[in-house]
Amino acid sequence: MLRALGSSIRLGACLVVLACAVGSRALAQTTNPQAQISQPQPKYTVVDPAANRPPDANQIMWMHEQQAKRRKFDAANLERRRQLIEDTALLLKLAQELKREVARASVRGLSSAEMQKLEDIERLAHNVQLKMKLTVGAG
């Protein structure tokens, strides 16, 4: 029984020493100025005053100009695309017609109508190539 009592006293003493060590460490951290400096807590948030400022008349005018430029840019690109589609369809149609005509009369040379179609095909192909290279800028 004395042995059990001695073990209990030793266990209790160890728990007291451990509790004192933890308590003293926590106290040292709260009173340590280094610990407070290393982790500052912000008291308020700094907001840039220009962040929520409403736009002035010059900025509004500039935004309207940019929107107008963008609308013109979109309209020009839409028109260029429409022309490309039309020219490409016509180019395909003329090329197929010329191919059929040349296949029918393979022995003789090209007639004046066939030469005219060939020139139209060449002109359209050149126009399509230029329109595909064309880049319309917004600025």
C-alpha cells in the first residue's frame, strides 16, 4: 500500500511540475515583446480613396469613346467576314464551273468566256487573300 501511495505521489508531483511548466511558458509568451512584434494584428483596413470614387466627366467621355470604337471595330469585322463568305462562295462556284467546262473540251484551248472566268477567279482569290490578312484594329 505504501508503494501504491508513493507512486501516486510521484505521479501527482509530475503532473504539478508539468502544469507549472506549461503555465510559465504561456505566461512568457504573453509578456514577451518579441512575440508581440512578430505577429502584429491590424486594427483597421486601409482602403485607397480612389477605389470607390465615381468617374468624372472626362472619364465618362473616354469610356463612351472606347465603347464607340469597339462598336465600330465589331461592325467592320462583321462586314469583312460577310464579304469573305460571299467572295469565297462565288470563288468556289466559278472554280467548279470552270472545271466542268475545261473537262468537256479538253482538246481545244480555253475560250474567251473561260479566260474571263479564270481572271475572275484570280481576282476573287486575290481579294479573299487580302481580306484574310487584313486586321482591323480597335484603335
